Amino acid sequence: MATRILIDHRSGGAQAIQTPAEASAPAAPRHPEKARRPDNPIQRKPAWIRVKAPTHPVYHETRALMRDNRLVTVCEEAACPNIGECWSQRHATMMIMGETCTRACAFCNVRTGMPDALDADEPRRVADAVAKLGLRHVVITSVDRDDLDDGGAAHFAAVIRAIRAAAPAATIEVLTPDFLRKPGAVETVVEARPDVFNHNLETVPRLYPSIRPGARYYQSLRLLDRVKALDPTVFTKSGMMVGLGEARPEIMQVMDDLRVADVDFLTLGQYLQPTVKHAAVDRFVTPEEFADYAALARAKGFLLVSATPLTRSSYHADADFAALRAAREAKLTVAGETDAA
């Protein structure tokens, strides 16, 4: 069955749109920490990055499906530019552990503040949805939950176990927070045996203080390296945005750092400014530059690379997982032939 649900978070998306939660809640700043910042005018997008407004009837059916199952979608929360395409193919993106993030990243359109308590029934509801829809590949992510002792790691593990029980044929990808200052958290998630462990670096280390102030670049790298040390069979994945003011040598250094951590899959996409209060777009990177970055990344040894203006970390994740497995098998075959020779 072609239908799938991807459970994902921040996309560095397009213009902000109202979610069902916002429509029913009292008026309040979505990003109170940004309210006093000066406005950054939103630049007109180049032709290669503009997307059509969603009109396909299946888009509306997918929207209704999300409402009926009481699911929060990152497609809306992060204002993803691919919502029309994905929802028209019944590819919807959800978040677990609520819709409020404890971080205040300058690029992210997810609501910030103090989250509600975890929903203990959420793992069952997610697993039931996966089973009913006959999903082949599921991506699970969350907002950052710095308020929890383990950053939500046990909740991730509970969702993975519930999916394994309800839909044993489905492959599972997790896109986790950095678990900063949460000892044992990454071990808890890896022990639940996801097929893919994704954590996004988002940008180059020089820009962390302004773009990702609550995170630490080397903590994110250590997390990805630790996953491979714990279970070398797990595919690891990371992504970053371009167009925030980074330089080409800095992007190449991030690629090298990820390869040192033995990361398998790299995604690169254009940053799009959600509102005037978010970080400004420094420039729009051309499709030709993205193609060049993809070639460089493949040359550095990544098993798989997705680099286009509209690439997001969970975009086409099911097809990418199949390609990732095929790439590993091909690499092992070549290695075996070389050893035999």
C-alpha cells in the first residue's frame, strides 16, 4: 500500500500556516522569545523553489485523516513547502511528544514554550495508525523535550516497540533531538533497534550561537558517532540547511565531520524563512550548486545523498530507505569481491 505516515519535525519551511491547535487556543505568541526581535523581511523566492498551493482532492482526504486520528503534523507545524505534494500522495508528517518545543532555534516554526505532560497512550495510537494504514516505512520524531529527565528517549523506545508489535513488517526511522545533558538517552533509543537513526546538525558550527543556540555542534556529532558504536548495523543519517550565511568550505568540513562519525546518509536543503521574526535567508542556493554538493558528498563516501532546494529530512523517506539498503548491499558485495581477489 502506497500510503505512509512520516513522524517528523522541523523543516525550515515556507510561510507560516495556522494549525488546528492554534485555531481553538487563546491568542498567544507562537514564538514569545522572538517577539522583540527586529523584523527580517522575507525575500521573494526564485522560480526553482516556488510550489503550487495544494488543490488535489487527496490532499484534503489526508488532512481529514490527520484530524480523525488526532495527529499533530509537522507539515503544518513547521510550514513545510512540500505539504501539497506529500499530502496529495497521502504522505503526512507527524510529531510525537506534543507540539511545543523547549528550544528556540532561529530557523524553526514549531511553537516554543513549556510542553504538556507526555501522553502515555500515544505509542499505542501511533502503532495502530501504522498497522491500519499498512505502512512500509515510518519516521518518528519529536519536539525537543529538555524538561524530561531523559529528553523523551523512553517515549521514543515505547513508540518503536509498539510499532514492532503492531506492524512487524514496517521499517522504522527515528529523527531525534540531541539529548543534550541526558546521559543514557541515546542508549535507550538504540536498544529499541530502529532501522535508521537520524539527527540533524542543521547548520555549520560557526552559526550555532545565532541559529541553534540551545544546541552544541559537537554534542550532535558525538550522538551520531555513539549510535554507530552501539550498533554498527543501524543506518545513521543527518541533514543541514544552506542559505543561512555558511561558506562552502564550512559545508565541506561538516561533510568530513559526519564521515568521521561514519554517517551513512546526508540531506541538504534550502533554508526558507517562516516569518519576519525568524533568521533571514542569506541567499538562495541554485540547483546547480546543490548538484555540486551532492557530487562532493558522494565522493566523500556517504552511501546516499539527497541535495536539492526542497529536500527535507523525511522527504521521500521510504524510497530513500530502500536506496540506502541497496547501497549498503552493493558496497558489501564490492568489499567481498576485493577481499576474495
